[in-house]
Amino acid sequence: MQPPTRGGYHALNMSASQEQYFGSEDDSWMQSAVDKTSEALPVTFPNQVASTSRQRLEIRKLSGPVQTAISPSSLETKQPNLATTRKREYDKAFSQDSKEADERSSLTDADSSFTLLESRDTSFSTLASLSPPAKLRKTTSGRFEHYDAIPPELPPITHAPPATQMDSGLPISPADFTKQFWGNTVLLTPFIIAHNKELQRLFDKQSVPWLTQFELQRGVIRQEWSVEDIMNKIADFGFKKDAETHSRVRTIMRGASSKTIFDDKIGRESDREQLAIEEGIGRGLGLMGDWHGEKDWYGGRIQQVATLVKYDGGFKLQLEPLEMQKSTRFARFLGSRRLIQIRMSKSLVQESRAEVIAFLHNHKFILNGRVFIPLPPKDRVCYAMETNENYERSSDFRVGDQFRMSFQDFLEWHNPIAFNYKQPVRKYFARFALGLSTSVPALEFAIENIHNIDDELVTEDYSPNQGKPPAEKIHTDGCSKINIAAAKLIAKRFQYSSIPTAMQGRIGGAKGLWTISFDGPEDTPRIWIRPSQLKIVHADLNHRSRRIFRSRGGLSTIDSSMFSFAAEKSSIDAIRPLVDWTSPHSDAKLLDEIERNGRVMAKRLQGWSASLSRILGHANRRDDTRMDQDTSEVLKDDDQDQDAYDDDDGLTGDVLGGAPSSLHECASGLVKNGFMPDRSDYLQEKLRLIIKITISSVIEKCRFALPTGTGTSKKLVITDPTGLLKPNEIYFRSSVPIVNPDTQTPFNVLEGDVVIGRYPANLPSDLQLVKAVNIPELERYTDVVVVPVKPTWAPRLGYVTFMTILSGGDADGDTVFLIWLKSIVATFKKKSLSLPSETFEKDNFRKEIENVTDFIARLASSQKNTAHVSFQKTSISGLADETVGIYSHYHDVAVWKHGYGSKHAIRLAYMFNTLLDGTKTGLVVLPDVCAADKYRASMDKQPIEHFKPSSARLYSNPTFILDVLVHSGEKRCEKLLIEFHKRTDGCRHLDADLLYPWKNVKSRIEKAGTEKPFAAVALQEDLNLIIAHVDESLKKYQEATASNASTKPLNMKGTGVRAGLVRKPKNYLQHVVAFFARTISGIMIMSSHEVERVKASYAYSLPNPKFGFCVAYATLCRIKSEASLRGGATSTRAIDEARAVPAGVRKLFDSFEA
């Protein structure tokens, strides 16, 4: 009897993947890369228009030899795919038929015509492929029936699944491993974040939108309501959209009425994403036009966050408020709802890292019947993706469940084992971070316009015959080119004022920097990829997601007196405007200084543009969670200080009229509405904290400004495309004229001696003296630093690239700073490359050299459930290793004690640099080495955990440059702080304008008592209701602040600005503000407008000065503005937040002081 068929295949002869997807069209998207029998396998997606090439994917097998790399100038010649070579190597290693393997290794797609670019950091980065096919069972009638990865009627899983033995057989190949290892279910123990079987049936039956489900369960976790309460009100949420319900969850569940208009932008965005998911054609990847009211839409912008905390001897996950800040490659590909960010505090990781890793690698997480599997972490964040499994629920095709991926398919989509099996296993998992960077789709390339090009190498003492070149021998390490046509389109898309010279980003499996090629006028966008840029090899670039480009010290050698002068001047310049409240236009100047000091406008732009913030220049690398090697700790610490104060009022945003969470934005809002520090205690307190942060930045971090026109901030580095620069020469042309401070004449091209440096500048050689020259052939390359491709000689290494001298840098997006201030350049002493001992690596590290092939062979010999846990254990093992930060401290101590150029400090600098890449290289510091370094640091400086180059240290080193600068700056700042405290006598000053509404209504009641007694009684009853409501709000405020009073301070010791500063949980007062904003029922006489004013005025009059501004900030500001003698200016919030003090007005203010 002939076995039944499914989708044209005999069921008994189907492969594992074919069984999983029930049909050839369902699994050809991945089978084409490994199935030897595939010839031409069309892939059809539901709801697609077959005639549209953008929505059609066809994989064809072409015969003929593999082409070799050709000259980059031959633009019209077919270029080889780098994956082809790697695939041929794989086939030779594992296939018995090498001839057939070579024939299959030239997979291309003649019909595919798109590659997308996505942008990051004034540049760009990539996405990946189309959504997988629908999991549908095909019937003989041609219809599709429902299919579940796990049958809905299975009993709940309360323990780890039973062990089963993997199919072993002959030595397993990477492709066989992928097909045999996972199956339909990931065998990890379920952990319930939030789930109730009966409630979930109601959610699905009533089509409650996903984010509304999320918010309802968040309330259950926070014990704001019960599951039964949700069931009783399920009709209020059913068959609606998130835009209608998600922001109103608390109002509905509490049965309260509120006239507050909620911001539903997250709900609207969720609805757009949901429609795109149901459409099933990969619209979330972007570059497919407008979508439901959003111009040039792309997905993945919503963040679902869960915080991992210790609880009752174990762990629990607390759902946090939804965020809408950025978009990542994985989020666009899967959909925002398919990813959960599991965040954990630094202290938790430090104290319980092993326990956290064990918890994460042993579990899959259940939220509302959906199964989320942890991915390799990125620092202290572990992302979990929703798979096609179900838990006590059935798949719902109405919401696109058929488009969900299995965990196996997702791993293969991002980093296919079959083509990356030579990677060290640590690097294999580290590559998942590439999909979690903030990026935006920028441009789509035709597949024939993606070319391969060789790297430019140091050939003086190296030959390609010697094998893979080390990084120091690759001039173009991570750097390639993109043509002018593509650059113009990118500039147009992001509305740049000019065409960018260099773009950092990712495309396919490649990442790095792309510079403009001016090799001839051409209208077709083209891009070139070098071997040094290729991090992940794919079988082909047919998947649309893979064709998207997305864009993303030596001071002691100089006379310290010059720095002391600069430190003193910077201290005065930074603080003086904050304590000047009497000069002409002092209110406007104070407003401008507060907003510039706190980067208020930049942060607003960041919030408005979300993922576009880096591309448009509103954010930089310090917003990354990962500490990049070229990012200084100074910048990182400054943000931590500021964030600590930003939470001072216990809010995370402008909630229902409450105070903004940002310290600087709160202060600027007060000044805008007429408050001044000499007449407002609340503003005084805010300003005092701002001054503390400013002092910390200037003194403790020794950050002081150079005179205008004597240096540049971080600039991208590119290699000289002309080859005209000589060793030790650079080229820099600014698109904006720079004014010479001596001659007051403008210039664009920098010439003369320059100090060039690269963060973190841990080595004396990380700052170098070079000569800036004018090369007319390079004039089109603006706002980047062009370095020579002619090599530099370094002891022991021979000829190396220019960037190798700067802390082993490269050209894949590294940045440098330039200083040409004469007093620095004239006394600068150049240092040769600082190197550790020749046996450095052997003496200090052990290398975990297991590669992917060995890894899967080890797993294949285990029982399947044990193997799944082992896979995840290795995957999660890269969770933030605090050893990197520890060695940063050790280096600080060594520099302070032994000197910047001491052998001990140099060794520790290399320890730090090596550990930064430890997750990819597999290098782990030896335990006895770590113990010895800890002991020496403790002997050099105790206690090490409180060491800081500032006055907070136990004692100072009078010969250490940072201590010299601290001492110089402190003397000047003390005088300015004394001046500030003199202006504030410490007594509370009640503002008559703010008390007026409260006093006025009491006066009216007294006056009406004799003339209109009935009206007076009614008005008094209204006032009593207001008093009772505000008093109850105050009680809740006091309870919330008391419960957080025991929060551990950030720094229990020391005298620095952070000493005793308490880090309070975010949002701990949000419920108080929401309660205060409720409509008071029973009001008879007063209008709603008057009620709000009296409420705010009475709250302000109470003894706690912070309470009134916490709950009624917006209303108090309006009262003050309206009472101003010069009158208040009315505008919408959006218009008001878009305003800033113009540069021309700032110059006018400066002229008054002059």
C-alpha cells in the first residue's frame, strides 16, 4: 500500500526538516544549502504576489567552476561569493563525492535582486533573512489545516523531559547535527514567568492583543490584581487592538475614570507590527514603503523587558514597563513580540554569576503559553526568543503563529553550523551579538552588485603563502568600500546635509567600515566585502535579510603646569554659569547652561528618533551596554553618575503631569516657567545636584575642554585610498571651517604636528605625534582621519599597520582624537609601541580551543535532553565577565603607583585588552595569575574597590598627574561652591504664586460664609474632598519613599560626589502620581481646571517640599508661568520641547560678559 503523501513527498521518506514543515516548499529555504538532491526549489510564502520579484525567492543550482577574486576595478565582471569557498571546504571535509560537492558549491540566485542596508553610528549594519515558511498541513483539497509543535491537550510539563538517545551512527557532520539534534522541542525545563491555562484560553478566544496580555500579566506579578479579576473584565479587552487597550489597562482594571489622555504610540506600533507578522512577507525588515500611517516603516522597535531577581532561595522574572527606544536585526526579523530582554543588575552578576548562568541555561521561559529560549547573552542582558512551541495553548493562525521559527531554524538562519564549523565555539556564540546591535535598514542591493575584494596587506615582511595574516599585517582590517551611488541614496534616506565619507555597519555576515569609492560615475549602488570583514558565512545571499546594509595616558610626558591651568579654567567655566543668577538675562543663560550641561536636547532627539539616533548623530557609543575598546571609562562613568541622580524623584518619564525623570530636564522646565534658584528651594536642590555632577566630570574624571580650534573629538579612521600618505602622516579635512585661535583665520585642512590618540589609551604608545599634510587627491574625504597604508616599523613585530601602534586598532570603525594645541604638541614625547613579554599569552592565559566541530561531536554522544542543556550552558557562558572591569581597576592602580610606562602597568593594559575579546578568542586568565594580580593591587593601594583617581581616594600621590589636576581643580571649585551656598541660606521659601490658588479658595469660602452660606458649604465640601484626596496621595508617597529608604547606597565610603548616593528603583513613585491624577468624584462647585490648580497648590503647601512637584509638576509650572510679570508663553509640549537657545543668542550673552 502506498504511504500517504504530504505536499508531494512520501511521508515515510521525508527528512527531519521535511517532516517538521510538511512539504518541500516549506523547508527548501534551508534545505537548498545542504540537500544534495535539490535542483530548483521555489519557495512560496502565503499572501505573496508571485509576480513581484521582491517577494519571490528561487534557489537554483548552477554548474561550472568557482570563480576567484578579481580586481576591484572590474565592476561588471561577476564576483565570487565568499561563502562559496567556505562551502567547498566543508563539502570536501564531509562529502564522499567531491565532484558533486564542488558542483554544488556555486549556489547563486540569478533572479534575486535585493540586498538591504541598515545603519548604525552615522553609518550602518545588517539584518538577515525572510520569515520561515508557514507551518501548515496540506490536505488533498488544497487547503491548509492547523498544526502545532506541541499538541494543545498535553498535560503541563513540571520537570525536565525524559532522556532520549540521539541518532549517532557514523561520524556526524555539521549538517547532520543540525537536522538530528533539535527536533520540534527544546528539551529544557519550563519556567513560568506568567501563565494561567484558563486565562490563556480566554486571551486566545477573545483575541486579546499581545501587549495588553503582557500588561495584564505584569499587573498580576506586581499583585495589583488577580487572574480572577482579569477574567471578570476580559470583555473590556477582547477583539480590540493594542492602541485601544494597552495604555488603559490600569484604568480598566481599577475601575477608575480618568480624563487623562494616554500616549498610545507603543500600542499603535504594536498594531503595525502585528499586521506585518500576519502578512508574512518579511515587511518588518523594512524598505518596503509606508505602513499604516508610518512613513518608511520597519519593525522591531518595541522592547519587552524582564528583570531577573533573587527570590525565596531562587530566581524570578519581573516584567517591566514596555519601552520603545531602538530596533535590532533580530527584533525586525522575528518581530518585537518574539523577543524578551532578560536584564540583571551588576551586583547580581558579580555575586551570583554561576547561579545565574545555571538558571538561564537550564530553562525555557513561559509567558502566556508561549515558549521563549535564551540566546547567547550580550553583557548583562540575555535575550530570549519565542519559538514555535506552545505551552498549554494551541497555535492561532489569526495572529501569525504559523510564521514562528523553531529554535533550530533560527540558529541556522543567523549562523549556520554547516558553513562556520571551523569557528571556535566561543566565537560562534559571540557572533549572536551582531544581531542585537541598534540598527536601521538603509539600502537594498541587487545580489550581483555585492562584490568580493582582497585585503591590502603589509607585504614588506609578509607573504600570503605564510597563511592567514595576523591583524597587524592587514591595512584594511575591517574596512572596504561602497560606491558613490549607494552613498547618495543613503544620504538621501537619512536626510544628511552631505554625503557621508564613511559608513559603519553590517551586511550579510560581514561587519566593519565602508568608505566611498570615487572610481567613476555610476548609477548602480555597489558594495565590496573583504575577507577581514566576514564574520559569518552563509550558503548564499538569497535571503533578503542578508542583503540589507544597516548603519551603525601619555599626559605625564608634558609639563603638568599646562594641564593644571586648563583644569582650573575648565572648572570655573563649567560651574560659573550655574551660580550666576543676577547678571542680565541670567534666567535664559541658566536655562541654556542646564540644557547643554545635561545634553537635554540631544537626549530628546535620541528618544524621538529611537534607532535613528546614532545614524543622525544624536548618540554615540557610550549608549551601548558593551564597553567598546575605543570608549573611555570616563564617558561611561559620567552617564552612571547622571543616571543615578535622574532617578531622584522615582519616575522614569513625564507621567500624568508628574516631574520629568531627567534631572536636567526637570531643572530646565522650572527655569522656563519662571522659577529661579534664589527663590525656589526645589530648583536649588536640583541645581546643587547638577553642580555635583559637573564637578565630578571636571575634577574626578579630569575632563577639561581644550581651547576652541585646537583639537577634535572622536573621528572615524579610514585607510588612504590613494597610497600617497607617507609613514607617520595623516590627512584630516573638516567639512566646517575651523578657526585658528592665534590668527583668527578659518581653515579646513589640518597641517602641521598633531597628537593622535585612541581610547582607552591604556598604553604610552596609544598617543602618537604625527604630521598632518594636505593631499589634494584626498579632498573629497571629509570629517574622517585618513591614515597611511605604508607600514610602520615596530620592534619584534616588524612592519605593521599604522593603527596597530594605537593600541592594536584597526579600520573597522575605530575612532581617534586629534590635538594640535601648541603647548601640548611642543612638549610631547613620542613613545614606541609598548609590547608585553614574548610569552605573555602563555604565562597568563589558558585557551579554550574547542571548535564547533569538536563541540557538536561531544554533544552528539550525549542523551538528547542532556545535550540540549549542554548546548545552552556553553551558549550562556559568555554572560558578563567582571574580570574585564577588575583588570581595568588593577591597571589604574598600577599607573598611579608605578607609572604609565612601567612594565607592570603595560602588562596589565594588555591583560585588559586581551580580556575584552576573551569571549571570542577563548582566552581565560589563569586563576593563580588573577590571584597574584589581585594581591599586588591590594598591596599597592587599599582598598582596591574604592580606588578612584580623585579626592575620594584614601591618600594622594603628589607626583601623579591626575592628583595634580584634582588638587588644582578642587581649589577653584571650593570657592565656587562656597559662593553657591552663600546664596542659599538653607531655609524653606514658600512661593506666594504657588500658594495663591489654595489661599484664594479658602478666602472665598470665608467671604461667602456670611453672604452666601449655601455656596460656602458646597465649596467647602469640594475643598474637603480635595484635601482628603491629596492627603491620601501624600500617605502613599510617604509609604513608597519609606520602603525605598533602605536601598543600598552606591558608595558607602569616600567623599566624592557619589558618596552616600542611593540608587532607588525606577518607577517606585509612578503609582502615587497616577493616584493623584485621578478624577475626584463628588465635586459640585469647582471646575475641573480649578480643581487641578487647588490640588497642586495644596500639595505644595504641605511640609514635604518634594511631594508637590513630584505629583503636580506640570500644574505648578503653569501656575508660576501665568503669574509671571512678563507673562507666560503658551505652546504645545511638542513645540516647547523642540526649542533650544540659538547659537546667536548665546553669542549675545557672551558679549554681555565680555
